[in-house]
Amino acid sequence: MTTMRERRCVHCGDVYVFYPSGPPSESPLNDDRHCPVCKRAIIDALKAVPRKRVRVWVDCGVVSYETLKRWEAEWDEVREQKAREAAEDGRVYITAHRVHMPLFDIESGAVQRAKSVGGREDFAGRSFRYVYWTDDREPPRVEEEMEHNRETNDLRPWKDYPR
């Protein structure tokens, strides 16, 4: 089912239909703040501006797989404790997880998975993940989320900023 909302464009003031869900929502011109004409102008203008920094996952040499598994177990304990406390108060504790797209090996049925783990101790605020195959064809690979500066070719830990 498609949802529709009438909106007023923050730039030109025209009234237009915004689709928050359903097939029309996949259009790049579908925007909750700008009408399709203004959104097209924004997209075209931004094509002329090269992206200076991009988010990439790179092999990590500063944290081991065993450390990530320990951090993950510690976080699982904290999450379970918070869920118990919430249940005692009649509340529900909800957690969110980053989902990484897996690879599938059709012949063997194996799946490549990735699990994100937030940094702790000296690495607080940094994001890591370990990537592994379910059939153990290769050892788990540890990666860190980094910011790649395309102008200087420098890498540094990625940091999200409030919008």
C-alpha cells in the first residue's frame, strides 16, 4: 500500500505529494522537504560538486577478532541487564543493529556475514566489524569504519555528527 502526504516545498512554496512508503518512494525526486522540480535542481547542482570524503571499511590492524568478540559479549550482557530492568518496570527495551548485506555461495550454501561492534576502552566512539563465512573457509576479517579523504588520500576513523 502506498502512503501519500501533501507537503509545501521549503524553497518555492509549491504544494506537492510526498510518498513516505510504497513504490513511488523509491524515486530520487521524492523528498519530504522539496518538490520534484526543486529536488531535481538540487540533484543536478550537487553533481558538479565532487565528494571529498567517503565512508569505507578497511582491514584493521589495531583491534583483534578476539577483542571484538569480548566487546560484543560485554555489550550483550549490558543489553540483557537493561532488558531485565525494563521488564521489571513494565517497559520494553528495544535495541537497533546495523545490517550488512551478506554474500551467498550457491554451491556450498555458505553465507558471508558481518557483525558490527562499537569500540571500547581506548577505541571508544570508533566502529569495527568482523566478517566471516559460516563454513569457516577463511579466518574472520576485522575491519574499521574509516573516512577516506579523496583529496589527500588520508584515512582516519569515521565519526558521525548530529544533523
